Amino acid sequence: MRMRAAVLEEFGQPLVVQEIDLEEPKTGEVLVRLVACGVCHTDMYTASGVDPSGYAPAVLGHEGAGVVEAVGEGVDSLRVGDHVVTLFSPQCRECEHCLSPRTNICLAIRDQQGKGYLPDGTTRLSRDGEPIRHFMGTSTFAEYTVMPAIALAKVSPEAPLDRACLFACGLSTGLGAAMYTAKVEAGTTCVVFGAGMVGLGAVAGCRLQGADRIVCVDLSQERLQMARHQGATDVMIGGADTVEAILEMTGGFGADHTIEATGLVGVMRQAVESARMGWGLATMCGVAGKGETIAIIPRLLITGRRVAGSSFGGVKGRDQVPQLVQRYLDGDIDVDAFLSHRLTLDEVNRGFDLMHAQDGIRSVIEFA
Ligand SMILES: NC(=O)c1ccc[n+]([C@@H]2O[C@H](COP(=O)([O-])OP(=O)(O)OC[C@H]3O[C@@H](n4cnc5c(N)ncnc54)[C@H](O)[C@@H]3O)[C@@H](O)[C@H]2O)c1
Ligand SMILES: [Zn+2]
Ligand SMILES: [Zn+2]
């Protein structure tokens, strides 16, 4: 079929919206008609050419939500008409990692996905017979996408898809970092560094876990206001004296949980240093630049602080994204507050500009 898609043709250049070809879903694959798609940093990072693993031409986009239009052979988990959220982090339910409760990092299709191919090593995207590669296994800056069934979460049909799409990446990452990676306990003190999509999700996650005190640190007063709305009990402007300020607020000990959502290694260090002696857990969500490292004084670890990393918030996508969406439907999470701008596919590059200017939390592309 023919469809419109935003293609990364050349690094550092705007995406080009054009008609390209999409093949039918093969065995284990599903055709999804996209209804909405968020614009995320990872798309912009890849488009910029800074990401060393990037490739072109490719159709970007990974925060999609839509409706199943057709299923390939052997797909029994989804039916035509189902509402789905795309998962750059799949869940095959069979590999060693999927069978373990300790991680959400599925091993099933990593290699091919990382190279821009579907699991059988080919693409469904093309132009004049020349293959165009998939991005993060999702390629949702397009009217339609073909994806492995193991990378689609079936969500309640009652969830508006323009909000459900935010659960495809940033929001689930933040919520999950608090709920599944850190497993924040009721009554604890938590500090969240960063109040973008991920940090605000983490604030909400800490609140849902019953944290007593939730401190959010950011550079923007406006974003800190949003953090309060999501459940932060204290907010502060970040800087060189942040660790000291947090130690002061916590009787000199530090917080039970710190969650980093900035991507800055200097802030990651602050997250470790402001975690409580004895048991404080510092959870890292941010994606740092290639080659960057975190400086940690070993004594901080010997005296009981721990560090964890969180990919997609530790969320096992097919099982837990539907549960998180349900909590939104139950009124536990205010998702509307994150949807700042609505764009058409043709305006996709404006989504990057808005992100660059830190205008709003998320821009969402709506497909007519
Ligand atoms: N682990 C994952 O699976 C995953 C998924 C999505 C995003 N991410 C990463 O998470 C990070 C956050 O994503 P986002 O969409 O929320 O980004 P964002 O840019 O919207 O938010 C980052 C926030 O950090 C704040 N900040 C900057 N310097 C600070 C400082 N010194 N102290 C405190 N706050 C500071 C900024 O003001 C901003 O509000 C990025 O690195 C992103 O790549 C990771
Ligand atoms: Zn993302
Ligand atoms: Zn798996």
C-alpha cells in the first residue's frame, strides 16, 4: 500500500514527508493504522546525526498509538480493531529475560531491530523498490506501520489514543522507574531530578506508590509547577548546591530514592550523592552522550547507596502498559497535562523545534 510518512533522508536535515510503500504484515507481524504519535528526544537525537547507531533513510517515530488493521500469519494475541500502543521495548514472553521478573529487556528481536529491520531481517518500508529502514522497530511518524505482534500492547478501547501514545515511551519510563525499577515504598522520601516527560512521570509514579515526600529538581519554574500538579510536595531549582540542600531537607542523611531524568552525567552524580546512606537507591533514566561517564566516590557505595539503571522504566510492555493506561482511565494519572501541542504529520519538524525550545512537555502528531 501507499502511505505518507516522515523520512529521515539526511542527518541534520529536516524530515521529508512523502508517499512511500508499505508491504503487508508477514508471519508474526501486524499492520497498525496510527491515530497519534508523540515526538520524543530520541527521534530528534537520531535525526541530528549525533547518535552513532543512527541510519538513513528511515522512518522515525516511536511513541505511537493506533488501531490494528490486519494481522499476519500466526498472530493470535491481536485482532483487527484492537487499540494498541507501540513498544520499542518488546515483550516476547518466552526469552530468558521475559521469563524473569528481574528485567523488562526482551532478547527476542534486539539485533535486527537495532539495525532497522523487522525480525526476519528485511523491511516492509520502501520507495521505488529501494528499502527504507524501520526505526526502533516502530516507525510511527507514518499513517501506517507494520510491527511484530510482540511489540504491541493492547490497551483499553476507552483510552483516547492521543493520550495513550504517551505511554509508548516517556510517560511509562518515568512511571515505571518509580513503580517497577525503584519499587518506591509507601512513606518514603523521593527526589526526582528533571521535570520533563520522564521526570514528571516519575513524580506521578512516586505518588502512586505512596511516597510521603516527593522533591522535584529542575531549572524551570514552570516545569516545577507541573511537578507540583503531579504530586511533588517540594520543588527546587537545580544547581551546584542541590545535594547539600537535599541532605539538609533529610536530616543530613539523603533520600530513600532518587530518580534521575535529565540525561546529564553531572546530575546523575548528584542523584547518587543525595541518596541515603545505608539504603538509598539512585535510579538513572537519562540517556547520556556517547562516551560520558558518571563519577561516583566508592565510599558512597560501601556505605550502602545503590545505583540502578532503568530502560523503559522497567515496564514489561505488553503486560504493564495496559495496566498503566487503565490507571489513567481510573483517574490516577493526569495525562492531559502533558499534551502541549497537537500537530499534523506535515508539521513533524515543528515538533523538533518546540522540543528544542523546551516549549511544552509533549507535542503529539494526529493522523487525519
Ligand atoms: N531510559 C529510557 O528508556 C528513556 C526513555 C525516554 C527518555 N529517556 C531519557 O530521559 C531523559 C529525560 O527525558 P525527557 O523527555 O523528560 O527530557 P526533557 O529534556 O523534557 O527533560 C529534562 C529536564 O531536565 C532538566 N534539567 C536540566 N538540567 C538540570 C539540572 N542541572 N538539574 C535538574 N534538572 C535539570 C531540564 O530543565 C528539563 O526539564 C533524556 O535523557 C531522555 O533521553 C530515557
Ligand atoms: Zn522516546
Ligand atoms: Zn523476550
